[in-house]
Amino acid sequence: MERPSRLEATRRKLRLARYVVVAGAAAAFGGFALVARAGHPGNSTASPSTASVAAQSSGLDRRQRVRFAVLRLRIELARARGRQHALRAEQRLMSSFRSMGCEIVLAEGLPSEPAHALFDARERRFSRFLPSSELNRVNAAPLGVRLVSEEFASMLSLALDAARATGGLVTPAVGGAITAAGYDRDFADLSLDGEPVEPAAVHSLAALRLRGRMLLRSAPVVLDLNGVVKGRTVDDALALLGDGWVCAGGDLATTVPLEVALPAGGSVRLIAGGLATSSVGRRTWLRGGIRQHHLIDPASGRPADTPWRDVTVSAGSCVAADIAAKAALLLGAAGPAWLDGRGLAGRFVAGNGEVTDNDTWRRSTTRLPLAA
């Protein structure tokens, strides 16, 4: 008598469960595919096997989705009988290291040495906090003509592309404004309170010209490439290592299905591509009693006044997702619609913890039918 009752309990559980498939694409930032588990915030106990089945059914017709739902039911019933038939898509932690002020985590089976060397080399070149970095050498004379390295020119070119794609919101010209806001050293060494600060002007892209390795600044532009360096390095590290995933401080790129926790609770299964969160809630400090953060509004030269604490975006690459997340956060209330216009799904967490999904996310959500 006990055995049928356990099977019935499994059936009841499946009737209540819902797996949500999110899919979309955008010409500017690439495509993505996600599977999120709806329900109680913070519940990340969805079976990797059943979530994978749900992911594979995205885009199929109704009859095929029903077949996948039946397969999912059979997987759960097999588990209730004590048989482990499920195809597991788990990823276990293999190695991690610190670089660029955050924890870098690699998928099981990926060697850490090549990725570690790449992250450290990029940090040595692009850090604002290492006096010997090329970025600081370039910023030491922020006006006129300067010959830069090929790698610096490539990263700056990417940052300029990001600025043009976001209407100047995510711009490399904010270096002076970030320093003026008080973020003038590694965050671990930053005084959490201090004297009042005044904003610094953020020059337009018209003040920057890059021709090959030749950089011309017609105004005193202090550069900051943080808007693209970490995301690009995540993508490059994954390309260097092959299949698997690379995560840097929560921003990641993957070629395999991976379940990822979200700000304010819940989780998503990223099938492939990039996922990034931009936040003003993690690294903050006070100057003159006024809260500061690192995301500068180019119009004011001050840390952005935005209703969002966290914005999570998925795209074809980590750097594309990171750029889009930053822009959407800076746009405030217009952020969800801005992502919609580019075919990107975004998840927005307000300062009070309330979660908002943009229209693209909602339109792309499919509730799979479940067998009775």
C-alpha cells in the first residue's frame, strides 16, 4: 500500500510544478536560451534532468511538448521507485581563483592555469588600481595623441562600440567621474565614508578617436574600461579552455547547461551563451553622507539615480549581457523597454526587492503541459 501512495505523491507534485522556458535573440547582443523554475523565491531544487527535458522542448509543437512532459513524468516516477534513470546535467566545482577583485570559478575538468594567466594579464594591463598598468600610463596624460598596445586598442575599440550601441550610456570616458565619486583605490582599501565630493564631467565620444593603435583625445578624457574588460575576459577564457563554463563574480559564459542562482531568489538554467548582472547594491560607500556607487550617469557625472538594485540580462556572450545589463540599469524605468527593443530578456530587482520581468522575458515564457 505504501508504494502506490508514493507514486501518487509524485504525480501530485508534478501537477503543481512548472518549468518556464525563456528564449530570445537580438542582432546587437546575440541570442540566449534559459530555463527558469517558477514558484517560491530561492527554490533551486528543480531536478537537473527534468529541467533539461523542459529546455529541449522549447520551440516544439504541442504534441512534441506533450511527449516531453510524459518523459519528464516518467523520470520522476522512476526516481520515486528508486531507479536513477535521469540524465544529469550537473556541474561540480573544480577550481577557483581570485582576480579582478572577484572570485573566478571554472567548470569541472577545465584547467585553471590558462584562465588564471589570462585574467591576471588583463588585470595588469587594465586595472585602475595598479600604478604600472597600461591604463594608468595612458591616463597619466589624458589629452593628445598616444600610441597604445594592440590589446589595449582592441579593448578600447570594444568599449567604444558598447558606447555607440547604448547611446553613450556605457562609455569608457567615465574614469574621471568614478575617481571623483571616491572610488580611487581597490574596494577592499576604500574608506566607506569621507568628505563630500563633486562630480566630474564625462566627455562625449566626439573627444575620442582611435585609428589602429593611435589614440587621440581632444579633451582630457580619463579612461575606464571596466565596462567591458571582465565580460570579454570571461568569454575569451571559455574560448581558450573549450567546452564548459567560466564565471567571474556571478557573470558567466557557458557552452553547457548550467543552473544559476538569481538576485532576490530563484534560479535559471542557462543552456548556452552569457548571463550577467549589474548591481548598485554590492559595492557602495558614502561621501559627505551621500551613498555612492560605481555606475556613473554620463549626463550628470554622478553615480546613477536608478530604481533598480540589480539587473540581470542574458545574451550570446558574457560581455554583451554585461553591457546590456549596465545600460538597462542606468536607464532606470526605461530599462525594461530598452531591452525589449533589442529582443533581450531582462530581470529587474528594485531597491525593495520587488522583481520585474520585461515584456520579452514574459512573451518568451512557455509553460509546458504536464501529464495527469
